[in-house]
Amino acid sequence: MKKFGFLLLLFVFMWAVPGYGHAASSGTQIYLDDQQLSVPSGAKAQVIGGSTMVPLRVISENLGYDVTWKQQARTITIEKDSTSIRMIIGSKTATVNESDISLDASPLLRSDYALVPLRFIGEQMGLDVKWDSSSKSVKLYTRNSGSGNGEFTPPKSGNNSTGTGSVTAPANNADSGVTQVQGVSFSQNRLTITTASAVKPKAFTMTGPDRVVVDLPATAFADNFGDQQKLDSNLNGSLDIENEADVSGVRYALFQKEPSTVRVVIDLKHAMNYTAYNDGSNHVIVDLASKDSVNTTPDATLPDGSQPDDTQTSPVNSNGKKIVVIDAGHGAKDSGAVGASRKNYEKTFNLAMALKVESILKQNPNIEVVLTRSDDTFLELKQRVKVAENLKANVFVSIHANSSGSSASNGTETYYQRSASKAFADVMHKYFAPATGLTDRGIRYGNFHVIRETTMPAVLLEVGYLSNPKEEATLFDGDFQNRVAQGIADGITAYLGVK
């Protein structure tokens, strides 16, 4: 039945690129895993407004789908096994298993046929395609057949020469001077792009709608990029963005082939400031900030040209104790990063660590410790800040686990945003990083909301990478958590001088 499922794609490939329909009418043969197939002649694909459309009847007859047409609602529902696809005539939005997906063209009616976009149907399957010019045949292979080379070079219209029918990635190796883009991720108003070597980004803003555009000169997607993240045959993809107050989407594509340039676009809900830089370890970082906020950098100076005061402050509460706020990042509907195993969530790790640090600090009679959350609860970022501000806390520590598009990324980081937090970051990292036993990625500037909007010394700790299978297992090891929690607590007490 699965091979019948591929038959639609075999048929419509004749119409997927200019000139291919001509080749088909000249007796093109089609093979699936080296077996010649018979294509029904009663259905006809059409190119309408630049989009290739295929009759729905082909789907119902050859894919084994149950197709339901509701005349009054002009709705088509296609179901098979656990897949449900719903399309509306005239609408460019389809629903696949309750998730909305944008279409290149809206479904339409032609005579007795409902026509649907080829690209939308094709992206639901995967085939390796080869054009054999000597036999004028299309040879397609299922990915597990062991045949085919994954390349598709269709004939040009009216002759047997070859041409390009889909986007072809440029040479992607050190010799070509093109750097691999290995992963793209977004969290807490920070875009992280992982590359094989250092890349200097070119960033700018655009309006109508508001967006931040990041171009990466001399780059191309790594060969295995599509195995880990969304990337279609035209080298376009996007991230799933949820629960972000300022960002509606993140998309990426091979913007141009000469010179090869990958472009990443952050779609904003409103205009924002940004900072784009390479962090020195093959990561391009773009930090977003509200238009009315004042961004500082690791080398910030005050308006009068003087350096900010890095001396630690030590406010105390009414009973003389130092106040420490521990923030377990994410929570409830906001899971944070998902582990490489797909079984572990960042929110769970963060809470476990926060509870362990709290337990240790409670043993110090000179410290009052408060958690922003002590269970699986969702808090807005501004609520977390408010907890610390209302308490007039001495210090604020936010605990997180990192993630990257590359499973090779690893190590521990300490982030600060305001220059007044730098001294705290230095002390925290001195105790925290060695306790992890992981690669020390250093102290970094980070434009995270909770350490930007707080007014007391504040740091955000990235303990390790959940996207790295080895580190994921380590992060959820009880002995490791106890050791790191002690390191965090030691850093806090050392900074506050209450050992």
C-alpha cells in the first residue's frame, strides 16, 4: 500500500517543473524502485497561476485515502491511518492533524475535479528522483530501497539536455569556502544559528510587517540539516514558535546561490531593537530587545563616558538576611528545550535544580531563598522579574538547559546582561562551571529578559545541552544535579559574603 501512496507523486512529477509535461507526452516511462508503473490517463494535472495543481481523484484512487467533500462548506477532508488533511476551496490555509499550514495556492474546482497544490501533497512524502536521458524515463526510489542518488535533473522542454528543476545546494565544504549552517533555534528572544566555523552576520530590519533579517555570507545548509530541522526541497524551512510575546515566526532559506547566502528572518509582532554578533564559538546570536529599552554590551559605557559600577550590592531584608531569588526557567505549557531522546523536558530539569539549590541555601541562616516557581507552573517573564523586584532581592539566578540545532554542541555557560551583574557572573562561573565537569564555554553577554529587566545583580545559567544525547543523560543524573546545585549555592554565598 505504501508504494501505491507514492504513485501520485510519480504522476505529478511530470508537471512539477517547466518542460516536464512535454517530456511526459512523448512517452516518458516511470519507475518506482526499478519497477515500471502504469499511470492513469483519466486525470489531468494543470499549471495554474504558476502553481502545479493535481486532481484530488488521483489521491482517492491511488493513495487509499478516505476523501469527504462537503458541498455547502466547500471543504475537502482526506484521511488515512493517523493522518487527517482538511482543505477549503479558495483558502490558502490547510489543516494537517490540527496544525495550520500555508499553501502556495488555494484548492479550486475544475469541472468534475477538485485540484489541490502539488507542492503541498509532495511535501508529505519523500522520494529520491533520477532522470535517465537515454531511456527518457523518470526513476524514483523509496528512501530505504538502497537505490538512487537523491538528485533530480529533469529534461529541458523540447530536447534531451538536462537542466535544474529544483533548488540545488551549492558545494558545501571547506575547499569551496562555503561554511555549513548546522542548526537554527530560538528561545527567550534569542536567535542562535550554529555554523561549522565562524561567520560574520549581516543584519538589518524591515517593515510592513516588522522583521529582523540576518544574512550569513558564504554559507549553505549542512547536508544533514534537513534530518534535524524542517527544510523542503527548495531549501526553505521554519521553526515552530509558541508562547513568544514578541515573535510570530522564524524562517530560513538559501537566499541566493551566487554568492551562496543563507538568510534567516525573525517575524516580529511589533518593532524591536536587536543586537547581532558571533559569540566566538561558531554561534551567530541575535538578541531582541524592546524599542524603549536601553541595551548594554559587555563593554558598555554610561552616557557620560564613565564605566558602570561593578561593585556588588548587599541589601538585606528586615530580619537581616540576604534575599536570593532562584528562577526555574519555563514551566507547564512552556516546556523549554526538548531532549535529544524526545523524553526529557528542560522545564523538568530546571525545576529539579532550583529545588536542590533551595534546599542547600536554606541551611544557611543568613540567607532567605525564594523560588519563582516550586512546581510545574507557567509564569510570564515579567512575573519572574516582579518576584525579585518586589522582594528587593540581593541576587537573581535563572537556571536553564541549552539546546542547539546541532547535536554536537556542548558545554556550560554563564550569562549576564547589565554591566552591574558582571562581577556576580564572574564569581558564579568560578564555582558553577567546574562543578558541572562539562566543557567551559565561558561568561557571556546575553540579552535575556529576566536578567535585563531585573535591577539587582542577575545571571542566567545554561548548565548543558539537552540536544546533545550524552549531555542530556548527564543533566538528568541525580549525582550530577546534586554536585552542580552545590556549586551554584557556593557561588551565591561567596558573592554575598555569607559563607
